[in-house]
Amino acid sequence: ASIQNGNVYYNLGNAYFRLGERGKAIVNYERAKRLMPRDQETVLNLKIARALNPDQFDIVKVPSGFSLLYGALHPDEIVWLGLVPYWIASVSGIGLLFSRKRRLKQMCRSVALTGCLTWVFFLLLLGLKIRELNVPYAIVTANEVAVRSEPHPGAEEITRPLHEGTKV
């Protein structure tokens, strides 16, 4: 059974950071951030640990669209938020079926359409979040690693070495 507690990962990150093992600290801050996306201390400590990386880049890039909403929400929260427009659209659809007045039907139709479009937006947002969480990545924990064109020591180096803490 794996640990699913963001506070444990956050504390492990702090311990590794104090020991000078920046790569392992970043690994654990990333795990904590995945479980607690809005925890400001985790986000701040992750930024501090990454700022010490001499490479100053990550090979893995997070999608830039909807960054405030996207980055701050856990997939479970996206599902719950997506249920709101779903139910609004459902109730409006029922109102559309049973309404006899023309003006009320038009209003129900507009609300149902808006609810459906908003629900589809949340479904797409959830799909992006799940895709991001399932993209395999690694964080360099050694002081420095060579990036080679093939998986053997004699292969050509294709870029400068990556340093501890770089996300690939």
C-alpha cells in the first residue's frame, strides 16, 4: 500500500531539503502538491527547491490554458464542480419538457444549453488533468546525469548534463 498523505510527502521533502538532497526533496514536494494542489507552503517550498537547480528548466511542461483553475483543482474537485452544471442542465431540461408557457420554455432551453456547455468544459478539464497526472516523469536525484542518444555508456551525449532536481 502506498502513502496517500500530502503532509507526509511535504515533511519528507523538508527533511531531504535540510539534508541537502534537493532531488529527493523535489520528488516529495511534487507528490505533496499532487495530493494538496492549493497548499501554499508546498508550492513555495517546491519553487525554492527548483530555483536552486542550475538547469533552470523542466523538460516536462504543464499545459498553460486555464492555469489558475486547472492548477488549483484536484480531479475529485473538478468532478464535483462539474456536477453543478450537469444538474442545472438536467433540471432545466425537465422544465423544458413539462413547461407549457413559451417564455419559460425559452428560458429553460437557454439554461439547459449553458449548463450542458459548462458541463462539457468541466469534462474536458478533467480529461486534461487526468492526462497530466498519468504522464510518466522522473526527477533527477543524482548530482548530474548525462543524456545520451541510446541506453549504453558509449552512446553520444545529446545535450548538456542534467542536474539534481530536473524534471524529465
